Amino acid sequence: MERRNLFSWNIALAAYAQNGHLAECNAGFSRIPEWNVVSWTVMMVAYTQRGNVQGAKETFDQMPERNVVSWTTMISLYAQSGHFEDAKRMFSLIPECTVVSWTVIFQAHVTNGQIDSAKAVFDEMPERNVVAWTAMVSAYSNLHRPEDSLAWLSRMPQWNVVTCNVMLDGYVARGFFDDAAAQFHVVPKDVVTWNTMLTACTEHGHVDLAVEMFHRMPQHTVVTWNAMIAGYARNGHLDESRALFDCLDERNAVTWTTMISAYAQCRLLREAAVLFHDMPQLDARPWHVMVAAYAEAGQFDEAKALFEQSDARDSTTWTAMMGAYAHHGQWEQSKALFDGMRRRAVEPWNNLISVYGQCGYLQDAIEAFHKIPHRDVISWNSILTATAQNGRLDDAEELFRQIPETNPVSYNILLQAHAQSGNIDRALALFRSMPGLGILAWTAMILLYAKTGNLDDAREFFRRMPQRDAFSCITMIMVSAMKGNLSESNQCFREIRYHNLASWTTLLVANAQNGHLEVARALFDLMPVRDNVSWNAMITGYTSKGGTEEARRIFESMPERNAASFGAMISAYAQNGYIPQAREVFESGGSSQHDAWNALIAALARDGHAADAIHLSRAMALEGYALDGESFTAILTACCHSGNIGRGIREFGSIVDHGLSPIGSHYCRMIDLLGRAGELGKAEDLIAAMPFPPCDVAWGTLLGACKVSPDVERGMRAAGQALELDGQRSGPYVMLSNLYTREA
């Protein structure tokens, strides 16, 4: 009877632990007359469920006796919470190993991207089960090494459909859709295989392929229906998504949450709220979705009210609320939420570091990093990202060297930081040192070469890639278009086996930007699905060729419009001299869009309506729209055109009052303004005071001003600097020649 009672107590403890109720678990544990090893192990799990690995370790240390299960559990808890070094140390101390212990430490190596050491552990294992073999297949699949993955699959003494599903899932998770599709046709399949591939189709924008697969499936489960509901919503087919939801007799929590998320992502918060309140049983996930949706839409009162009502909020809900506040510049509220958390798992700490980094508070991010009780690899990658984001590349490299166990993400963070800074040599050195080069690393190098104008090197890197996916081909479409080589862009497009919205849109934009409007329109008409980017590209393309009427027809045909749509149409009218029509578009809906305000201000400034542009900028601020860098560029342009030097100086000085730093275009406008007023000395002093190296445009602007107010000596200095930065341009030579002629 006592043993049965103890068994019942342990079952109750396990239920509390699995649901994260640590206090109840502790209370139940203290009431057990006599504990056994299972009771102690359940308490370890309960602590870890709440992110308290230290509590789990203290429980382990207090155990009067331990068996191989308790040792293996502690190794697994360390590994799952990102404490890889602690997991390895614990494994080295275990008195006796079973196949499960070996498999747990082996999977820890795999999870941390340590494929070589994982293989060494695998080779040491006295016996290997299907889990270990499957983990090796998955590891190589995740590294986008399909040949190795298939080789391990063929070496398995016995393998089953689960192993094949893991391999497919690895391809899908890493975005290697083409590889997944190729393997799908040759492996044995169950309903999980079909569902995995169905989800992959929708995630890569192949809705038609997903529908075809759905009808071919021998069996549908609730997971299948959920995948189709999510897939339709993800690709903008909200009506089809809701129709599937309504006709489904069996709905689970995932079904409801998927539909709520679909409405929330489309900012249809009223519809999302109705479903939320109709949901028969709420768990943490829908609460998290609704809180995040309200917060991201700027409805902080509703988000806070719902957040405080929730009994099911978890660290994900807290983290989402923190991130949403930070995204909208509500830094104090984000920090207050973090401070209000009674228990903090590692996830909120990592999010806090990211928030600090995005806000430019690097020192605070570093202090938060050092306060984390137990860091995981995400903690290290978060502080690495924050350091790189704030331009501290030397510090980022030093930090990278300190990471106990780097993973592919760590390498890619630093590689992309070098790429964004244009540092080819350091990026190339890191690229060559990376273990298991993946497609993301190759693509980052292609983007780096393209950004720095080395388009031939970008093409060579693309040619050398051992394997390409849709994203790398899309990148090369953009690179070729930058060089004006649309035939190469078309060739890259044809290399993509399964086209998605991104590939269609990229080729459309490439043709539109290069003036090939007939080709762009043909692509637009062929596209199975269009988004706002596609529609806006056509508006912009027609505008560049003076096709205002065609742009208007596209605009009026749009099923829905965003800020960029209104901005594009306002610019279309304004650039072709139709200011009244630009105002009409603005007043018909653009006034609720931040970018539309900027577009109209810029249009008025360009067209010589300086007073109206400045007046509109004041109205923009009064309406609660924050002025940004583009706003100030337009305002300073208006001041230039009106010759209002006093106003221009005041507006330039107020940039910092709005929490911004002047950028290159602001300085160039001020140089132009001072030059037009004959203040050439002040214009040159401003160039010298710039906090970053002046560009050739800044010196060219000063050179142009020297022509208006003849100053040959200053003009020669400006021309020399401009030509040093870009010696291929003829403009400085022509202006300097005109200056000499005028002086003569």
C-alpha cells in the first residue's frame, strides 16, 4: 500500500512538473512520507521546466542515492537548456552508462553543431540504437550535406519511416526545399511525411503544390488540416483559411490558435478577439498570440489588460510583450516588464540583451549578459549580435573567440556583420575558417561582394557554390539586375525548381527597375500569387517611365494597400507634376500611413512648394507621427529650394531632439543650402565636422556651390576630394572646367 501511495504521489508530482507548477510540486514533494529516486528526479524536471537549472542541480546534489536514470536526466536537462559544457562534465562523471546516456550526450553534441565531436562520440558508443543513427542523419541534413545524410541512412542496420521523416524535417527546417522535395519522392511515407512536405510547400509559397498534395494524400489528420489553414493564411488566402476552419468538425487548440494567429498577422484584431473568446479552452499559446498582436499594433492598453488577466502566461508571453514595447520605442515599459518577472528563465534575459542592442544601449546589454545565471548558446549569440549591430566589430570578434561552444549561427552573425560593414578581407578569412559551410554563409559573401560593387566576384562565388537553394538564386537575380544583366537574372530564375512569391517578385522588380516594363507586366500577369511588393513594383516601374495613368490603374486595382502603396502613388503623381492628385491620394487614405506623409512632403519640396512641405511636416508631428531621417531629408530639401537658411539650420539642429543622428543626405542638403546662400566657408567647415568620412556627393555639392559663387581655390579642393573618392565620374571635371571658364 505504501508503495502504491508513493507511486500515486510521484504521478501527481509529474503532472505538476509537466505543467510548470513548481510551487505545487514543491508542496507535494514535502508531504511525501518517504521519497524514492523517482520523486527526486521529478523535482529536477520541475525546476528545469521553469528554467531553473540551478535548482535542478541542487536537487540532484541532495539526492541520498542516484541511479543511471537520475544521472542521465541531469545530463539531458543540462543539454536541453543549452549548458553543453556542464552536460559533458556530468557525462564524464557518470558511474555507469547505458545506451540512453550515450544517446543523450551524443544528441547534445549534435544540437550544438559539433558534428565532428558528435561523430567521435557515436564511434565510441558500445551499442547504437535507431535514435542515434537518426540523429546523425538529421545532423548532416541540417548542415545541408545531403550526400552525407543519405550515406548515413544507407549505413543504418535498419531504418524506418521515422528516420526518413527526420531527414526531410531537417531539410525543411533549414530552408532546403528542393532537397526535401527530391527526397520526398523516393522515401517511404506515412502521414507525418506528407504533413511535413505539405507544410514545406506553404512555407515556401507553393500554395498550388500544397493543394495538389493535400488532395493526393491517402489520409488526413487534424495536423493536415491545421497545416493547410496555416498555409493559406501565411500566403494571404485568409478567406480560404477561414473556410477550411469552418468546415472542420474536429478542432484542437492548435487549430484555434492557428486561425487566431492568421487574423492577428493581418491586423484583423477584432476577428481574432472574437475567435479568442469563442475558443472552448484557452492555454498559454492563444494568450501569447493576442497579447503580442495588440502590443505590435500599438494598442498597449489592450495588450496590458489581457496580459494581466492571463493565468496561463509564460516566459514566451512576457518576452513577446517586452519585444513589442521595444519595437515601438517604449523602452521603459519593456524594461519594467522584465523587472516585474518573478522568475526569469534564460529566454527573457536573451530578449533583454536583444532589446538593449536594438536600442543602442550596448553597455546595458553587456551588463545584462553578465547577470544571466546560466547562459546558453543563444545568450552568447544575442550579445554577439548586439555588439555587431552597434558597430563594435573588433569587440564582436573578441567575443566570438570567448564563446565556449560556437555553432553555425555564431559564425553567420559575425560573417554578416563583416558583410554589412563592407569588410571583405575579414569576412573572407572567417568564411574560410567556418566548419561545414552552409548556403547562408555562401549567400552572405555574395551579398557582401554585391554591396561593395564587386559584382564579378559575387558571380564567381555563386558559380562555386556546391549547392544552391531558392534564396541564393534570388540573391543572384538581384546581383545580376544591379549589373543590368537581365539575361543572367532570367537564367538564375530558371534554376529555381519550385518558384515562390519571393522568386517571382524579385525577377519582376529586377525588370521593372531596369525599365523592361513589358517583361515586368508579363511576369506580373503570370504570377500565381501577388503581394504588395509586386503591385508596388509595377507602380514604381510605370512612374519611372512617366506612365502615371498605368500606375493609377494598378493602384486602383490593388486588393489592399499598405503605406508603400500610398507612398508610391503619391510619388508617381508628384514626380510628373500632378501635385493636386498627389494630395488627393494622401487625403483618401495615405494620411494614416507614416511613409505617405514623407512621400508628400518630399514631393512638395521637389516641386518647389517649400512652404507647404514645411507646413505639412509640422502637421505630421502634431498628428503623432514621428519625424524620421527621410522626413528631415525632405524638410531640408524644401529649405534649400526656398533659400530659407535660418529655418534649415534650425531643422538640422533639431534632428538630435527627435532621437536621431544626422545622416549623409542631411549633411548634403545643408551643404547645398549654405552654398546657395554663398556661405562656402561654413559649408566646407560642415564637411570637416561630419562624424563619418564625407562621400563624393558632399564634395560634389560644395563644388557646385563654388561655381555659383566663384571660388576656384575651394573648388579645386572639392574636386580633388570628389575625384579621389570616385575617379570614374566625369561630373567633377566638367564642373571644375566650367568654374575655370567662368573665372576667366
